[in-house]
Amino acid sequence: MKFKSRLKVLLCLLVTSVACFLPAQAQQPVSINGFGSVRLGKLLPSKDNPQLVEFYNDDGLSFADDTLFGLQLQTESSADLSYTLQLLGKALEDYDPDVSLAFVRYQLAPDHQLKFGRLAVPLFAQSDIQYVGYSHDYSRLPKALYYRFDFEVADGVAFEGQQIFQDFSLKYVLQLTEFSGNVFKRQGSGGIPIKLHQMNNLRLELAYQQLQLFAGGVRADTDADQLNAQLLAPLLPQLQASTASLAAQQQFMAALNFNKDAAYTFWGLRWQYQAWRLEAERSRYGISDSADVINTAEYLALSYRFDRVIVTLHQEKQTENPENVQWLTQVTAPELRQIGINLSRSLNNTSYRMQVLSLRYDLQPGIALKADIFNGKHQLANVGRFKGFSLGVDFVF
Amino acid sequence: MLARPLHAADFVVVVHNDNRSAITQQLLMQLYLKKTAAFADGKAATLLHLPRSSAEHQQFCLELLNLTAHQYQSYWSRLVFTGNASNLQFANANSILQQVQQNPAAIAYLPADTALSGVRQLGFLRNGQWQESPVTH
């Protein structure tokens, strides 16, 4: 274990130990909660493995992809002020704990609060609980949307509130955050550093009886010089070898540049009728006017509850069309367009659909057993159809 | 297997004697789902529950929220692990009565045949239907 990891583990132990002894000393006790998932699964590709993020990319049974543990400490220093620290350790990262939440909450009124610190970014409707497997009925939240982004937590401030209007309830979350960290970490070499400045986040949920509509979005200024250096700079020899003018080459590089606005939007609904439940979400995201394509992802899920057993069937779909890039409208030289398209095809090639049948059995309070089987098709010819299964347990305490 | 049992139980919902708020079934549901954390007068509410494994708690979750007790805990875990709620508070009927007598923010449900004293009865939940008690001054 590296020195930095050891330091993190020691820090976690220290924080937990202090928290355990605090109740005797402090007026307000520290509440300790935890969650976790232990799951084994296997993907059975007909050809190549689709290499979806943290989705059984290796041969054989995998225990690591979905297995994780979280620990949360919460305390209040007054009726209005509370502190939350949440640590998350994933098996894939050798349980090296990350600070997934760390914020101070100031209660302005019973239904309005401010949070300062490290917050979950509402990229999608359930981003803030995506690692708490017990909190939903799926074996894992639909992978097409919830495939675990590197910038799913960021530092900043949030205003959260909820209002009742007769039989309607409205919940809203407004955030202003900044992210600085590495992306594409799972592609090896520790990832590529980027910064997301002025991330303006909004999430809305409107509920009426058993119907809930939700929508939201994130917009940020991307500072991705390293991304440009690693992905776009290698194109320079091809550009210089082309017959395009220097001005056209410069315009081409400017058009593909990643230092642009990143935007994420989502919307959907949940509806419960007796033992039936319907859930759907759709998202659209990307770095606009750059080499990044506009991604779309969606799922539709139908569940039925038999007391302790919940059966859910869902279809999910992710689409990255390498030719759905806005820079094509700015670049006219055929040679440059082909260079750009080739790059886009190598970067943006995750398009698939998958059907998943999930089973949840509530064994006892706080413990749910889950199983699923899935069947999908990837657009890449060398991947094609794939199927698989997983078995596991989700818990909270 | 049926999602809702054949014989639904009756519950009485109580608050502190000083709490003069009226409540509708929708607001009761919104409170127990923490879609609002306040009574109609804007004052904060503290929810109390009968023991987690009790038949009464399971029945109340089904009748009011159309959720099993497991689903309710699953739902509540979303609030806890986003730092937006504390753990659910469970207690037996006697302890609940004492807490409601002492805490002006408390709201709780009890079996309808519970002998009440020193608390205000808001209404009854019968077969999933809310019947508000007349306001007494």
C-alpha cells in the first residue's frame, strides 16, 4: 500500500475513533451510519468485452466492480448547524478511501438549508445516492447514465429547499461548485487532469401523490489543457502533412479544443400505482463545440412488488454518435474533416442498449439480497451481443 | 401475495398539546416522506415510529405511504446518506407517548385503541383513509 493510501486509512481510523469517543464528551452525539455492497458478477461477451466502466471487464467472476463500503459521520453543534463526513472505499481501488461528502449544513428554516463543502454533483437524478445500493431496487443503477464519472463530487456551496403547494411538493437544489481532478483514471496512468470552473447545478423535483417529475442540469467552464495536449496534440503531424492552409489548421484545432462549456441535462419521472412502479430518465451531455460528442442516455424501468420481493425490468441505452459533433459545421476542408472524424471515432464509440431483469429480496431491515441477469448489444462490430449476471447483497446500518 | 393485507389496522396520529396545526392526509404523507419537514404553521416536525419490526409500523407504512417497511427504510436511506436526515426514530408506544408529551415538535402514530393522555389527537388513519379530529381549544 502506498504511503498516501496508508495516510488516508490512518486518517479515517482517527476520525472514526474520535467519533466513537465523542458522544461521552460532546453534548450532541455523533451518529455513525454505513452502507455497502458486496457483489459478484460476470459478463459473457459473444466477441470482445464491451469494456463499460466498472462492468466486469476481466475474464472470470468479478467481486470488485460493484463492491464498496461507505462510512458516514454526522453531528450537530446546534439545532441549525450540522456536519457530515462520508468516506467511500471501492474494492476496485483496493478500498483506498475517498472523501465522498464533507459539508457543513446550516438550516435556514425547517425546509431550507445551505451546505458548504464537498457535495455530490447532480449530474443525474440519483447521482447523490448512486453508491448506496440499498436505497434503490436495481442491482446497480442503469449503467447508461450512472457509470461513475470522475467529477461526481465537487467543492462549493448549495442551497436546498422544498415547498408544499396544496397537494404538490417541490424540491429544489442549487449548487455552485468547482472541480479539480483527473478524468479517465480507469484508462490507466492515473488519468488526465482537468478543472471544471463555475459549475452551476440545478435539480428540481415536483411530486403529486404518487407521481414525481424531475429535471436538472449542470453547466461548467472546462479547463482541459492536458486533455488537449494528450488527445489533440498528436494530430499535429497529420495536419502538417495535409494540404490545408495554416489558418485552416488553426481553425480546426480551435474547433476541437476542449476548453469550452460542458453541459449535462436530465429529466424524467417516477410513478407508483399500488404495487407497480414506473421510472424513466433521459440525459444529454457533453462539451459543446469541441471534439467531444453530445452523448444521450436513457432508461425505462417497470417494477412490481410482492411484499419482500421486488422484480424490476429495465431497458437502458447509451448513444455516442461520433459524427454528431458540432465542429463539423465549422471545418470545411475534407482532409481535416476526415482527421477529425477519425479522432471522434476512436474517442466516442460507446453506444449500446441493454435489458436487465433485477430481483431484490429484503432479507431483514437494512439488508437486501439482489440478483440480475442482463442482455445487451454494443454497436461496435468487434463487440456485438453480450450477456451476464450478478448476485450480491446491499446493506445499510 | 398481496401488496396490501386484507385487514388494515387503525391508527391515531398525535402531537404535543401545544401544537395547534391541522393536518391533511397529503401533508401527513409529505411529513413521513420528509418532502416537508414542517407542520402547516411552519414549525419543524420530529417523526417518531413504532418499533421497526412491529406489525403496526409495517401496517402504517403500507396504509399511509403505500410502501413496505423495507421500502420505507430504503427510501429513508437516501435522505440519510445525502446528509439530509437523521436515522429514523423508533420507540414503543409508552415511550412515544412520553416523547410527544415533552417535545412540541413531535408527531407520532399509535394503535387507535391506545389510551391517550397529555397529547393532542390529530386524527385517525383507518383503512388508509385519514379522518381528521375536530380541533379543540
